[in-house]
Amino acid sequence: MKGESRRGFTLIELLVVIAIIAVLIALLLPAVQAAREAARRAQCTNNLKQLGLAIQNYVSQTNAFPPMYENYNLVGTAGPNINGPGALNAWPMSWLTVLLPHYEQTALYNAVNFSSSTVDNANYNTINFVRLSVLNCPSESLKAGPWLAPDMANYRGNIGGPGTFLSWSGPIVPMTGNPNGSSGPAIPTNGNMGSFGMEGISDGSSNTAAISEKLVGTADYGNSAGNSTITASNKSLALRGFFMTTMSITVDQGGAPGGQAAQAFYQACNAIPGTQNLYTSTGYWNGYTWNGSCGWCVTFNNYNHWNTPNKWSCIATNSSDPTGNGPMDAITPTSNHSGGVNIALCDGSVRFIKDSINVQTWWALGTRNMSEVISSDSY
């Protein structure tokens, strides 16, 4: 009809509506991401809870914590060398294999041949190509690649606090010393090795860490000289490897002198400049395979309580095998969770440990038999 007009959006009104929608989306996305990360962290907590209960069941059944190496003494005639490189085919089973029936993997456990000396070969295709969701944190950002083994894992056993105090002071340690009889100051054989049950956790099972999460390593082999191309300025990747410090470490000094040495190494490790490169390809072995490790390596399925969570991992200059890393080196828990890492304690409980935890408290949580007193509100 004449005089009738049509009402619609003007260009300005349309742009205002679009701008409002964009602002709402921008406000909503962080909340969505936070909700997703909360769900991933909850799943990670559940994974650690299952592994913590698996250890409890294993201890109840055997009256012993699972040893770091399951068939250590069966590894070839040359044998693994805890104090330095041994035979390259010396790959004993890890502590995670014996727990398989306790986290609903009995069929996989039945496929394990504990009388064999290696796991990284064609005889173990059944277990070498099985990725277990219970061993992988949902927040892990590196999930595939030509260097990543199918059986990668994010959860590691605690081998103890700083090696200057007392090496192998955690609950997941080797059964015996080096079967070859070689000696060296870097990774000593001492009374902390061997079999023990809950009676060996004299500091208290609720005050001793058993398992923590740790990001898997990188395959950065760097240049022909063996130097990594990843620097400390690239923190997301640098947390997956190790830095070489300028310090040598004397192990098993005990509490007082050990404390001074541990503090000095802690400070040196955290003073790594942003321009420093990772040391060779050390990050490669972090979580490379859940079912085994080379006989002289610790980093495959283990960690220690030297540097606090989500700080650098560091190597002492007198480390017997810098690519394997031992209890004298800082093998630090890391995660993609905001502000800390999840750990399972020896009583089966799971706690979220903040990056800001006091370093002495962190050291005390790592040892099973150093008689430290930890307040319930300190972590």
C-alpha cells in the first residue's frame, strides 16, 4: 500500500550485532577451554588413582613395591650397566609391566615374556605397539610423530629425593646393584636398593610420592656435534629435555652437607639462561616406552624429587651417562596442567602439587626413609 515502509537492519546495526556476538564468543572460549582442561585434569587424576591402587594391590599381594627393573639380572651376558653404558640391547622390563593385571590389563600381562632380556625388538611386537590410555595424560600435546613410540607413557615412578642426600630413596628402585660389579660415584649401589614393603616407607605412605606425571620427550637430535637446537627460551619443548649444568655432584652425603649441595645444584639448574640449548637428545627417552628401558637409563619410566614441578631437568657434569640420567640428576615432573602436576602417594591417594611448593617440602615428599617431618598444609 502507498505510504507503507519496510523496517530492517541498517549496516551500522548489523555491525554492532556482529561485534556483540564476537565479544561474547571471545568471553566464552576461555571458559570452554578451562572446562575442557578441568575435564582432562580430572581424567589424569583418575589415571593416577588407578595406578596408585594398582601399586596398593601389588604390595598387598607380594608385600613389596614393584622394582624399577623387573628382569634386570636376565639382561644378556654383558648385562646392563647402571653406572654407565652397557650392551645396547640391554632393555629390562619396567615396573609398569608387573602392575598390568592390577589395572585391568591381564591379557597384555600374559603376553609378556619375563625370561627374555630385551623388550625393544620384534619378539615383543604385542606389547611394543600397545598404547594404554591409563598411562597417557589427556593434556599431553605431543601425541603422534615419527619418533614417538606407540607405547609412550606420561606416568613415572619416584626413585627418590636428591642424590646428595641418599640415592634410591624413593619407592620405585632397582632390586640390586650392578651385576657386573663396576663402581662409580655417579650412581652408587647402597642399602636403599632391594625389596621392601610398606614397612620400608618409614616417613609414612601419605608423605611419600610414588608416581608423577611427566611430559614425553622430544626427538631433537640437533646438529652433527650432538647439540640440541632447542633453547631454554622455548619452554614448552625445553621442559621435555635436560640441560647440562656446570656442577659436579657427590652422592650420599646425608642430610646436612647434602642439603647444601642439593640447594646449590637446585639454584644452578634454575639459573639456566634462555640462550642455552638442551643437552644432546636427552629428552628423547622421556616416556619413550612404558614396558621397558635401557639398562643404564632412568628417565624412561622414572623421575626424582630434586627440582620442583614444571622447572628444568638438569644433568651434573660428572653424570656417568648423561643421556641415561641417574639419581644424581634432576629428572623433573612436568605437565600441561596450569600451575602444577598430579602425583600419586604411596597410600594410593592423588594430590595436585603446585609449582610453587617449597623445595624442602618437595624433597621430603620424594624420600621414603629420611625422617623428614611434613605438615599437612605444606603441599
